[in-house]
Amino acid sequence: MRLTRTPDLRKGPVRFLVALLCLGGLGPAGCATPPPPDDPEAAESFRQTDDPLEPFNRAVFAVNVEVDRYVLKPVAYVYKEAVPEPVQDATGNFLQNLGSPVVFLNSVLQGDVDHAGETLLRFLINSTVGLAGTADVAGEMGFMRRDEDFGQTLAVWGADEGPYIMLPLLGPSNARDAVGLVVDHFADPWGYLRYEKFNYSRFGAEFIDARARNYDLLNDLERTSVDYYAAIRSLYRQNRRDAVRNGAEVELPSLPDIPDDEEELED
């Protein structure tokens, strides 16, 4: 995927929106204060972090963590442990197949004709021979899946990612990807079906499936991180930048094994 540099037309509106959020009731602590100009190292770190709403983002993150702890995590645990693995795989394949039209559209918008054709073939094969997408027959034939979304499309068009944003329930994002989420939502043809129960069920299934697949990773990350919020922010940015470059998920580094208190006492 080749990136082209074009003027960022969204930079002004995004910064204006951030300013409104900072002034609109968050108070003096609503936005992180930039370091003094005479401290270049701190200024560079602040620029790379690009988290002007950090106090507000951390508050949203704290709520998300509590929702995850008492709702998503227990449900994901039961799903992961009680549902047979083949059924989990079939569910994940089915949900991924439903996302194919959005992936196809963004591949076209990015000018990636080869991947657009591959995505179309995957959708046709898996929707028929693959039993409505529950089996990844196309993948076994060599047509590999790759995610594309409108956030990545904006990056290909030259838009910067903008400030980091922690969305309620939806988790980490940035200004560019948040816009992409909205566009992808309206571009999804399944959302126009007059079956609200299907859409709600799909939304819930995607949440549970994603949480179950990342169950051990998130648990280990929370347990071993000095700053869980900063760790999530760093991994999200690394993942998204890798996805923009080549559409592949980043291979996350292994986390150190920190013994539990009971294990320490036994030693």
C-alpha cells in the first residue's frame, strides 16, 4: 500500500473540535498542558503522544475498564471456555465475512484493485461454498483476508491521524479513525436491513468475539503494565500504523511473566 502526501484538509476542523472539547465544560484539567518551549525533549514527547485530552480520555478509559471487568470479560470468559472452538471459529469467520463489503469499498477507494478483487472473490466463495461465511474456504484456497477501513483510506489520502481519543465502550481511537468509524457504519449495507434484532445481535457478537480472542493478551497487559492506559495507547497506535502501511495486524511483543502474589509466597 503506497501512501501519498496531500494537504490535510481535516487538520483545521479536528483542532477546532479539540478546542471545543477542552473549553466545553471540562475545566482547566480538561486538556493536557503542553510543556514549556525551553524543554525540547518534553515537547517532542508531548508531540509524539498527541493526547491533548488525556485527563478526559483517562476518565473514559476508567469507565471502559469497569464495564469490561463486570460485563464483557465475564461473558467473554464463558464464551471462550464453554463454546467449542470450532463454533468460535465459525462465528468469527461469519462476522468477518459480513465485513467484506466495507473492506471491498475501502480497497477500491484506496486504489488497491488487486485486493478489492481478492476481497470480492473471498466474499463470493465463503458466502456460498463456505456456508454463509462460517468456513474460510477462500483462505484455504490462498485468498487471504486483510482488513481495510475508512480510517486507513483517509491515511492513504494523506490525512494525519490527529489527536488520540478514547471512545466510550468502543475503546482507543484517534480523530481520523473516529471519522472512519462513522463512514464505515453508514457504508455497511447490512445496516440498512430492516431487522434491528440482527444488527443488535451482530454488534454484541462482534464485541464478545473480539474480547474472547484478546482475552489472555489484555489480561496479561493489564497485569504487567505500570500504566495500563499508556500501554493500550501505545499498542493501538502501533497496530494502526502497521495496518496503514500494509494492512496487516501488528505482531505484539511477548509480555513479561510476573508471578502472582501466591506464587511469590510459595517461593
